[in-house]
Amino acid sequence: MDKMRKISFFIIVITIIFIALFIGCGNKGKSKKIVVVYSPHGVDIMTQFEKLFEAKYPDIDVQWIDIGSQDILDRIRSERENPQCDVWWGAPSTSFMDAVKDGLLQKYTPSWANAIDHRYKDPNDLWFGTFLTPEVIGYNSHLLKESEVPKDWDELLLPKWKDKIIIRYPLASGTMRTIFCAMIWRFYRDTGDPTKGYEWLLKLDANTKEYASSPTMMQQKLARGEGLLTVWNMPDMVFQATAKNYPFRYVIPKSGTPIVTEGIAIVANCKHFESAKLYYEFVNTQESLIILAKEHYRIPTRSDIPKELLPKWITDAQIVPMDIDWEVFSKKSDEWMKYWEQNIKNKGKQYQKNLLKTNY
């Protein structure tokens, strides 16, 4: 009797193991597809769009890593032989240009390609612009009237703004590097010589009270009135005024302003190309871009979104894009910023004194 019980127990155990293995194999065959996304857009955006995408495509698991733009480029370079990323969502156009030169991206023409201006995409469809970030002149609206604020870049050099400007330290800031290099570019594009651009930055340095160590420090100092003016990006000025109730407003320079294009691309030889295409399309639908505009202060590149569906601060903006050769810009920016650090920073006031002595 005991022997029969042992045999029965053994048969039951074997049956359970067999069923478990069978179910496991069945589930493995039905396991989810995945898409791996590298992005600097932050936890809030990435979590939100993971949920939205998976609600529409429940058979695909979104796996994302939140890292900086330059780190993404470096990581994709290091993974060239065995790509781990499928979609790269977010970085300045110059980073994508570098990736194109290195053969790190593959062509994909999205369904909304015709809604993107040629200035905001790769000519061979290796990357497309998603958001636009114009640079502006910001000010403390409690201490300055709009009529008093500089309307263009050169007005920042007027003597009345001496020690009234707070600027984010540019070497650590993509926004400030873009603005400073754009000021040099205005002269370089005609002459091939950055000297006059350097002189312009010397004069701005003479009016600069402080280079803040972080965006937060710059914003707090401007809000407290330690400075009256700054130069910064438009979406963040709107965000700080709306979310933190800072007394910030801005002027879009009338002669033209650099507009940084944020992009998206599919990594060359990625492992999940079909899922990547779906994600690429999804985060750039009109519906997604409206969410990003209203909730995350992003300006979409797509020109076919009905204006009445976008925030007023976007639709009312009269932006004149500065004509920039971004290829030259990306090649020269490190050289120009190194010169600024070594020869311009904190030397503007002495430069002006020397000019006065010479003229006298």
C-alpha cells in the first residue's frame, strides 16, 4: 500500500512539473516584444509615454534609460557592434549630425515627414526634429517694464545694463553654448573670422554681473532681483513662470534667434526595428505632441497641428529663426567656447577700460 502511494505521489509530481514546463514554454512563445529607448527627456515624460504606448500596444514592453544627450551618443558609439538601443529620442540636431557621420543611425521616413520643414530634419531621413527650442532675452517683470527690455541682442551691450545681467555658466549649458556661439556666428558667417564675435562677447561680459553655476541658481537670482536680465530658452522661461510663479517674461530678438532642434532617430542595426517604428510614430502623433506642448512645455516641429489645440504662448510667438549652418556650428563650437573661457570670461570690464584709455 505504501509502495502504491509512493508511485502515485511520484506520478503527481512528474505531472505537475510537466504542466509547469508546458505552460512556461507556452508563455515564452507568447512573451512580449520590446522596444528600448534612450532619452534625456526625464522620468515624467518617459513614464507617461511608456504607459500611453503600452496601452495602445499591450504586446510591446517599453524599456527606457534616462541619460544625457552626450552620454547617449557615447553609449551608442560604444555599442556599435552590438546595439542595445532601438530608438534615440531627444538631443540637439548637432548630436544627431555627429551620429550620422559615424554611421550610427538608420533611415526611417515617418508618416508625418511632410509636416517637417527641411531645416529640422536630416536630408536622408536619418533623423527628424521633434521639438523646437528658441533662445530669448528673459527679464524680471516685477522690476522691468516690457518697454524697457532690450528688443534685440545688441541692446544687451548698452552701458545701462552694466552689472544687470545674470547668465548661466555657458560651458556646462547647451542653451548658453548655443547662444554664445550664435553671437560669434553672426560675424563668422560673412568673414570666416570669429574676432568680432569675440569682441561682442567681451562687451556682454562687461555687463554681466555673474555666471550662475546652474539654471536653478540663475533663475533664483533673477527672481530675487540680483539681476534684471538673462538670456535663456523660451520654453523654460514659460515653465518657470507657470509652475514656480517666478516673475519671468521674455522678448524674442527681432533680428532672429537660434532655434535648437530636438530630434529622434532609430539606431542602425537595432534589434527591434518593427517596435521601434511604432514607438517613433506614436510619440510624434498630433495627440502626443499636444500633450507634450500643454503638459511639458515643448514646441512641436510638426506644422500640421491645428493652432487652436496648442498653448497660446506657442501660437502667439513671432519667432524669426537665425540662419545658421549647424554643420559648421558643431565643428567650431568647442573651439569658440574654449577661447571664451580662456580669453573673455571676467575680462570684459578691463577690455572696456582699455578702450576708453585708447580713445582718450
